[in-house]
Amino acid sequence: MGTNGSTVLEPLRQGLPPIDPAAVSSSASCALPARYEAVRGARQFTRTTLCQWELDDRFDDVALVVSELVTNALRHALPSDTPREPQEPPVRLHLMRWTTRLVCAVRDPSYAGPTARESDEDFAAESGRGLFLVDSFSDTWGWHPLAGSLHGKVVWALFRLRAE
């Protein structure tokens, strides 16, 4: 994951319980096109990465959260009138593994923070439950705006892993 990856995730590291950034044992990221088919690609990337990390048993929960975060980025963070740099993908998925934690983070070009539906009557709606699902299936989640030369925000979710 190059320099941008560590820059993107520095506030994430600062906002989590004490984790030594040097203790990251594995990380992977992929660029996602601004199309809804990208959700399937994100799930496939997550499956491949978790298999390589021998975390197959966590795939269902992590893939559900990845799907919701990517869908939210595509639905809410990519206005059609936003000019994009051709060399920079609009959405990027990062997966990072520490000894006892796994983090999935989705970067998008919007500075607007994610918002959950507030009304109980909205719960039955077909859309709008994404953050409820993220909150239910991950151990914690959050977001932060990007700084420096990167534009937008990162929304992340943390999963606790059993110690080996």
C-alpha cells in the first residue's frame, strides 16, 4: 500500500485503541470504479484477501460491511458534477490486519460525513440501513476527513480477531 495508504489511515490509527502502526502484519487495497458493479469486485477482493490471511471464517461479516461502505461511497459520495482526476480512482478499499484486529476502510472524494437514518419507520425501507448494519456487524466504526493532497474522507470499520 504506498505512501498514500499510510497517510489516509494515520487519523484512523490515532482514533483507535492503542495500536502500534508497526504491528500491522498485512495490508491490501484496491481501486474501485464509480459503478455499482464495484461492490461485487470489492467483495471478491475481500474474499481473496481474507483467504490469504487465513481469516475465511470472518468473510460473511466483513464482506457485508465492505458492501455497505462501498455502496454508501458510490451512492452518496460521487456527485455526477464532480470533476475527477483521471489517474486517481474515486473510491478505494483498504484492508489492514493487526494481530487481533482487522480494519476495512473505504476512501471517497466527498467530505460529507455518513449519516444514519433516525426514524424507526425508515427501518423497513429498502435502503438507508447501511450504517445500522455496519454498526451491528463490526465492533466499532467511524470516519474522518482526509488532509493534505488527498481529498474526501475515509469511513472505516474494525473487527476484533481471536488471538492466535
